[in-house]
Amino acid sequence: MPDRSCPLLEVEGLDAYYGDFQALFGVSLTVAAGEVVAVIGANGAGKSTLLKTIAGMMPARLPASVRLEGEAIGGLPANHIVRRGIALVPEGRRLFPSLTVEENLLIGGHLGRSGRWTLDAVYDVFPALAQRRHVPSTALSGGQQQMAAIGRALMSNPRLLLCDELSLGLAPIMVREIYSRLPEIAAEGTAIVLVEQDVNQALAASDRVHCLREGRIVLEGNARSLTRDAITAAYFGV
Amino acid sequence: MDWVNTILQGVLLGGLYALFAAGLSLIFGVMRLVNVAHGDLIVLAAYLALVVTGTLGLDPLAALAVVVPLMALLGYLLQRLLLNRTLGDDLLPPLLVTFGLSVIIQNALLEIFSADSRRLQAGPLEVASLTLPGGLAVGVLPLLQFFLAVLVIAGLQLLFYRTPLGRAFRATSDDPAVARLMGLDNRHVFALAMALSLAVVAVAGVLLAVRSNFDPAIGPARLIFGFEAVIIGGLGSLWGTLVGGVLLGVAQSVGAKLDPGWQILAGHLLFLLVLAIRPEGLFPKVRG
């Protein structure tokens, strides 16, 4: 049963595998309600794998290795996990190409979890989407697609929003624009886990940061107090 | 005037072919499953209608109210208990399993109903006709069937593009993994798609049973007509499927008019012609 005294998300000793290849080795991290946590690391460090495993796109072998308010959810299928309030903005956005922008948002909200996020609320945060609500999602620019992907995840009114590489393939101005909206999202008590290769962006947007290297957490700390040298050393392993 | 009549009859027949095709194309569109047992399921629905009309004393069109929900339920269970297990990256397992299903259905029907030709009686409706200007006479029943076919296809179109269920179908078809992230249970969505497909099959089966004789072995040929209509119309487009069915119907009736032995051949020739000239069909919609 959910226990409000537990942290929102606890990941403890999480392993993940692609066939025989082990991608995560005993990863642990916690996220409190309303907190913004960044996970940084080089390509192939296991960042996306971590988010996919939390969201249920990849199986966690031990149920207790992922807990939401104390409830073991590891290994549940993705469609059960989103019901409990964890939404993922997948890497590469992956909007549904045969749906319009608005239909993409509506399908994100089809479970009908109650909360602040409705079509209007999403359009308030991302006005660019409101103007293009009836065009196919493929007709949006990359930045707008990312906004739609975030909006689609928010429509399920998650308690925890997992964002995989929001900056991927976007112009710097668009990256700043999108990151500038995150405080507004977190202000409502939604916790956010950001996976980023762009370290500066991740540090600026988060409260705490974890660095992954080769499937292990090698550094954890306050985003404001970690020194640049410590982060560089952890990131590259030098 | 004779030729106008021939073409008109072909158009009306084409509605039935479009119904054969719609259920097939719906399943392929949502889950990339080629249902080889589709034709036999149509025949199964025809026999079900035969039993329902025989035991409940309903007329064939009223029997739809029983046959459609029964076939939909069968579709849901078939997908949930059997076909979902065959879906994956490989297209072959569902082909093999539905092929096996086709053999089982044909032989079960043969065992239960024998190889005798059957027919559903529609009473006075069967011979009723309308006289059009110019001295053309159109049977009320074929006309009714054609409008029913158009209605079903329009309904499917609305369902796909205007309802939450249609949204779920399209999203799951686009990207099943991300659809799950939205909370959609693919197994359930696929089962609903199969239920819908077999509901259309039920309508097609009843209309077929009223229109012509049927026996347990005619399923595979209905499957071929369905395939041909889908390919002529273009994959993924419901209205294209209707046009494909109508063209196939017209080709068959023109062929039959030239020589009664050429009916089926003319349909196949049109199909081959479209494959040769426009292999993507007349109104393609499927990407990659």
C-alpha cells in the first residue's frame, strides 16, 4: 500500500539487462515529492535504461528494487505504472505520427487521473501547441514536438515525470525555452527526473544530481555545491 | 442499358466485397496481422445466422442482432487467448496459426453441417425490386446490402477518427511500446480490434448467406476477394477499400456478362493489373 511517509520514488539495488548484457549494476536513488533530480552521464552510461526500467518499458527483476511511496512496483508493465502516477517522456519524443497534436495529448490523458493537467493547462504552459493543435504531430518542429511529448506525459497527471534527453537534437534557444517551463511544472508538486547529456542544462534545472558511468552511480550530490572538477572526474572516469 | 445494368449489379456486389475487406484491413492496420482464417470466419458467421434463424425463427436481418455480438465476443476471446501470443517481430507465426484456424473451422463446419449448400431465406424481400428511370430494375435486397456496407464503412471511419477507441487503435498501431506508456493495454486493444473485425465479418457473413449459396469450403475464395479489394483500394484506407470492392465487383460482373465463365477471372485480372501498374493501390495510406 502507498505510504505517504516514504519518499516518492526509491530505487534500490536496481539491475537491468539487455539479454546477457548487464546495463545497470545495483543503482540506487531516491526522489522526494516535488524534487527535481538530474541523472547525467555519457552515451551508453545507462541513463535511458534507468528511466525505462522505472517506467516499466524494461523489466526490473526484483519488485522491491523500484518503490513508489513504499509500494514495490518493479517489473510491473508500463500501462500499470502510469496508472500509479509515473509518466515518461521518451527519448526522441516518439509522438504518435497518425494522431494530431491534440489527439496525442488526449491519449496521454485517457486514463482520467485527476489533477491540474488538462488540455487547457498544457496549452497555457506551451502556447505554441495551442495554435497547432489540429495539425498532425509530424508537422511540428522538433522543439514543438518535445513540448507535445512533455504535455502528453503531463496529461496523465503524474506525481513523477521522467524526462529522457529533452535537449536531444534541439537548437539551444529551444532547449532554454523548454527548460524554462520546468519550474512551473515542478511547482505543482510533480517530481521530475531529468536525464541529460548536457551537464550545464541539467545542473541549472535540478536540485540534486546523480552521475552514471557504465551502469553504476559514481557521484551524487547537491546540484549547487558539486564542483566542476568532481563532476568531470565522475563523468569521464578520469 | 444492358451494360449499365451490369455495372450497377457489379457496384452492389462490390459493397459485399468491401465488407469482406474492411475487417481484414482493420486487423492488418492495427496489429500487422494477416488473418488467413478471415474467409472461414465469414462462413462461420453465415452458419451461425443459419442456426439463429432456424431456432429463433428470426428473419436474416434481425438475426444480425444476435450474430454480430456473438462473433464480436468470439473475436475478443480468439485474440486474447490465442492470437496475442503469436504477435511479435516475426509475421510468420500469426500467418501459420490463422492458417491452422482456417483448416479447423472448415472441417468443423463440414462435420456439423455436412457439405450441402445452404442458403438463408429472406422471404418476400428476396424478390422485391425497384424500377429506376430508363427501365432498370434493382433488387431491394442487393440495394439494402450495399447501403449496409457503406454504413458499416462510414461507421468504422467515424470510429477510427472521432472516438477515443479509434485514437487508441491508431496510437497502438503507430508505436505499441509508447502506447503502453499512455496506459493502454495492448492485449486488450488488439482484442477489441479483433472483436470489431469479427463484428464486420458477421455482417458480411449474413449478407453473403442471403445473397448466395454457401458451404463449408467457400471461405478461402472470400478471403481472396477481400485481399484483392484491400490491395486495389490501397492499404489502410477504409474508403479506398470500398472503392476496391466496388471495382472488383464491377470487373466480375462485366466479365460474367462477356462470358459466364470469366466472372472470377476478370476480377483477378483487374487485381493483377492494379498490382502491375500501381502496386501501392489506388488510395494508399500506410507508411513504411
